[in-house]
Amino acid sequence: QVQVVESGGDLVQPGGSLRLSCAASGSIRSINAMGWYRQAPGKQRDLVARITSGGTTDYADSVKGRFAMSRDNAKNMAFLQMNSLKSEDTAVYYCYADLTMSSSAYSYRYWGQGTQVTVPS
């Protein structure tokens, strides 16, 4: 079975840095895009960053210049380097992977369980 798991969430002081990791595992044929969403309490889940299989990235305006997404295709992993953290970045961060299983010809979006990032004000 395919599984996507995030890790690395923590409590970080304003201005600090944190790196989140996302690992996809299982019988995977290929992974297209991967990305990160976040959801603050009482708020909608919003896209933070995404990266294509070729390494092209897109970021939400709120994190441009502070966050950087990367991936390691050999390990089926993606990362979110978070710098200059603000209290507004406090949220549960969810990773997704658009991937095709070994037994399938179709891509599907798999989601991780979320990891908490807290930046006190």
C-alpha cells in the first residue's frame, strides 16, 4: 500500500527555521508533483508550495522568499525549508504526493496525516 508521512513539525520562535520532511512509500511507479498545504485553526486549508517532477516550484505569496521546497526523487521524499518564521505560519502542515502506484496507470493524490508547526507571537 502507498503511504505519505510528514515529519519535522515543532514549536519554533519567531525568526527561526524549521525543515519539514515528507516521505512517500509503498509500491510506487512514479511521482509527479508533490506539495504542501497548511491549515490554521478555523481557517481553510491553503496551498503553501508545490514542486513538479522536474523540480519547478511555486509558492504562496505569503511564504515567498522565506520557504523553499525541494525533493529527492531517489528517496521519494520532499522537504519544506521554512525560514524567518512568523506567528502567521502556525498551522498544521500537510504533504501530498500525486503518484501512480506500480499496479495502476492513473495518478492519485495521496495525503499525509499532518504535522504541527507552532510559532508563538
